Amino acid sequence: MNNDEPRVTGVGGIFFKTENPEKTKEWYQKNLGLNTDKWGTNFEWYQGSDATKKGFTQWSPFTKETTHFEPSTKEFMINYRVVHLEKLLAKLKENGVTILDSIEEFEYGKFVHIMDNEGNKIELWEPNDVEYEKLVEGRTK
């Protein structure tokens, strides 16, 4: 596969609804050893294409009342790490995919939300892992 081709490169985050996010984080910390912070935890790993570069996958419980996953009615949202977000977004538009918002850019990466064919809200993230690492508190290695 061409490295200039827009594509997903991995899972960037798993977000799910729970009755009590704080208790859920405590349970996972106590029973499964997750080192949690206010957002959840980050699984730190090294990128296969360049073993000197770190990558992260965010794990976050949300309240049942969250509107963050709307317009999806599902109990979860997956974040995918991508390369060439603008090119990928153009391809998705050509394919008739529902684009929910415009690209938002932060120091730690670019984000946009889409809907899949089953009504799942998906977050696409073109990460800047160097800047993201500066924000990470909860790490599970």
C-alpha cells in the first residue's frame, strides 16, 4: 500500500457509556491494572513502521447521559488513527459517507466525525503523537 494513500492505521480510542465512569475507572484500575486519569487511560505502544515513534490508544468511559456520541444512539464510539485526513475526507465525500462536522485542528492532531452504514459515529484522528504525549497522564504499558 502506498504511504501517501489516505487510510486508517489503527485504533486511536475506545469510548463507551457507563452508569458511573469514576467507579468504572476504579474497577479497571483495581482489577486489571489500568493507570487511569480524568479521561481514562492511554495504551502506549511503538509504531511498527518506526519502532522509535510512540503511538497511543485512548480508553474512556463516559456517562450514560453523554451527548458526545450523537447522532448515533449506540453505547460506544471508536476513534481510528488515520494518515492524510483531508484526502480521506474527500474520498469519503465521493463515496457518499455522512460527514458530521468540519475538521478540527489541535496541537495533538486533527479530528472529524463520520457515520458508518450502521449508524455508528466514528471519530477519525490524524495524530501528532509528540504533542499528544505531553498531555497524557494516565498510561497503561
